[in-house]
Amino acid sequence: MSMNIKQAKEHIKNSVKLYLKKDEYGEYRIPVVRQRPIFLLGSPGIGKTAIMEQIAQELGIALVSYSMTHHTRQSALGLPFITHKSYKGMEFDISEYTMSEIIASIYEVMEQSGIEEGILFLDEINCVSETLAPSMLQFLQYKVFGRHKVPEGWVIVTAGNPPEYNKSVREFDVVTMDRMKLVEVEADYATWKEYALKQGIHNAVTTYLDMKKNDFYRVETNVGGKSYVTARGWEDLSATMLLCEEEGIPVDETLVGQYLHNDKIVKEFTAYYELYNKYKRDYKVEEILDGTNSAQVVERARIAKFDERLSLLGMLLDKLESEMKENLECSDYLTELMKLLKIIKTQQDQKAGDGSVPDVAALVQTQIDNRIRLIESMTNAGTLSAEDKRKHRAIIRFLEAREKELRIENPADVGAALGILKSAFDREVAQMKTENSRIQLRLHNLFAFSEVAFMDGNEVIVLVTELTVNAYSARFIATYGSADYQRHNEELMLQDRQDDIMKEIDALEL
């Protein structure tokens, strides 16, 4: 049975958790020999690699990732060399193999990160070269490359493309398939959009795809060969568009066509992007969120077509949700920073209790060093998310500034030194709270504009729905509240209930 990428992620994550579960003696509950490799079968560019990174991050384990199409038999299995052996008085020269590059990478990651468990992810497993194919089948059955086993505590996850997407695909026989856990995954826009909102995909991409969901993923064969548009293509295009906007470089059909390989979709998206930028200029998004928009802007939105209104709403949400994301990340950073400052104070108290003279600057430097080592460990393990990286770097930046301040000012006593840390922390908390209040007001202004411009149209439903499904806006509203959101959400829930009752009445033919 096929599933979307979100369901596949949960299924694989649960399998990895079960495989790594140990008994009271430290032995794996499911013996390694019974830990079937997972085979993720799905069309290219739907996010198979991305979910493996997320699983490793969420479970706090390492990740080693390889694309098997880049490997020869020698790099996967190791190089042969001659060694001399004796057996019952007889001398032999025999061939042995150096360690596989893939197995060596696992040991290297364990060494550098200090993390002993992880995922070995091998992509395009069913597209290997002819000389490597027999050894890959042996690997899937016995978890051995050459003469070297995958270390215990490392779960094997593989991925491949269905035959219709790749001419070099090799079908696995029943014996091999019977030793793997097959997970079939299909492209699904609704699931990808959740990911897109979290990743900060360009709003023009998501608003376009909201209107043309069939353009999200398309692989066709025509006279000119294959034309294809994939989730990976949209994500890479988005990243380039954002940079182009920063640098003032135009986004034209030539650029879009480097990422989307379907002439019709390239033309339609490029035309939409030009229209999107026109809406952005005409409507003055900042004025709407600040509550200073003109009556003419309200009137234009009121009489606009649905597509134009949807694009406008997308721009407003994109701006506001990115601000909510930054504010929440700032809150998370300050929460973790507060824990570190408490540790520094505790360490200072302990030193004072021992009769030694505490050096607060040195204690701060220790925390800086610890945080740098943590970043290096997580980077080596392949489990450092962009969000965590920003948080750790913000903490280091704060601590480095305070360490420098302590060295320069050289306060007379420990209390004054701790006061420098506390004052700087309190300033950042105050800034975060000020920004938080500003965002809450802008959220109210968005609802006020929508109520007047869109009346009781579907756009208000879209607004409430988007705020609900976006991880950051949902968390922001749950944490700080929004009377406007609550009121509209209750109205929608009541309407849904009324619709359900009417369906039940119709079914009973009353």
C-alpha cells in the first residue's frame, strides 16, 4: 500500500526506534540478523533524503548517506591486495580486501561525533552498475560489504526509483525482497506544503501550487523525450528565487526552466511570478499588516478575482509567519541560554564554596567551548538542523560578547560579573517581548483587513486554515493567544458541525 512522504517518515522512524531498542543487558531486542533493511520505493525528487535527515535529527542518532549510482565495485567493497598466510605448514598467497569506503565512513562518523548508533542510507539502490549488483544483493541479505559488516546499532535504509522513472533500474528477486521491509511512497502536495511552510519555500511557489496542484509533480514522456517537474525542482527553484530577489537578478523563463522541465509549467509559473510581484507592489503588504492601508486597497481586494485575493493572502501570511518563526526561534534560544547562565551561576557558587576565587569569564569561555564541540559533533553525525545551528550560533555569539565585556570591564566582584550577564540577557528578553507584541498587533490587523476586504468569503477560511497548519503560526497562537483567530475558528467549527448535521438529515431522508 502506498503512503505519502509524511506517513513514510513516521513508519521508518518507528522501525528505527524498534530496531535500536535494547533489553536490560544492553542487547538489541530485535537481533541484528532480524533487522530487515528498509526499502523506500518512490519516484525521484519527492524528499526521500530529506526525511532521513529529519529522522536522524529527531532520534539524536548519526546519519551516513550515499548514492549508490556513484559507486564502483571497488569503492563499495574495497580494493584487493595480496597477503601471505600459513596453514598446517603450507604457505599461501591469498587475496583480501581493504575496508569498504561505505563501512569506513560509518566508523569515521562514530569516531568524530561520539555517536555510536545511526542510519546508513543508501539511495538509488536498484540502479547500481552491473558489476556491483550481485554484491548489493549480498549486502541486503547479510549486511556485509566485502568482508566487513555494518556495525551493530546501525540501521540500513535504502531507497530506489520505480522502473518507469529510470531505465537502469534492476528488479530485485523474491528472495531479496523477502529480506527487506518495503515502503512505497507517492508524491502528495498537501504533505509537501507542510514541509514547504517550515522550510520557508518562496511564497510564489506555494500560492501558485495551491491553485494548480497538478503542476506539483509531473513526469511525462512526449515526442521530445521526458518532461518532468518534481518536489526537489520546486524547492531548488525557490532557494534560487530568494537569492535572485536579494541580488536584484531577474527570474525569467530561462532560469525557471533550469529547475522545472516542462515548457507549459515553466511559462505559466513565470507569468504568475510576474503577476505576483505586481500584486506585491500594488497592495503594499507592510501597510496592511501595520493597519495603515488605504480604503482604495481594501476596495481593490474586495472586487478582485479569487486567484488575486488568494495571492494577496499568501503574501500577507508569508510575511507574518516568517516573523512568528523568528520570534519563536528567539524565544527558544533565550530559554536555552537561560539554562546555561544558571549553570554558570551554580558553578560560580560551587567554586566560592570551595574557597577558590571564581573567574566568571573563564566559566563563560568553558560554555562557549562546550557549545562549539556540540556543533562539531552534530555536524559530523549529519544531524544538525538549520534551526538548531542558528540557535547554537546565537548562544555562542551572546557568550562571546559577554566574555569580551567581562575581560575589558574586569568587574570588582563576582556579583557585578554575574550582573553583566543578567543585564544583557534581560535586554534581549525585553526586545523579544516587544517584537512579540508587534507581531500580535499585525496578526489582528490581518484579520481586520480580511474581514472588511473578503467579507465572509472563502479567503477567511483559508486564512484560519493556514494559520492552523503552519507549525510556527499554530505554536505562536497556542502560546500567546489570538482573540480574532479563536472567534473565527469557533465559527468555522460550528459551521462544519451544522454541515455534518445536514448531511445526516439528508442521509435519513427526513
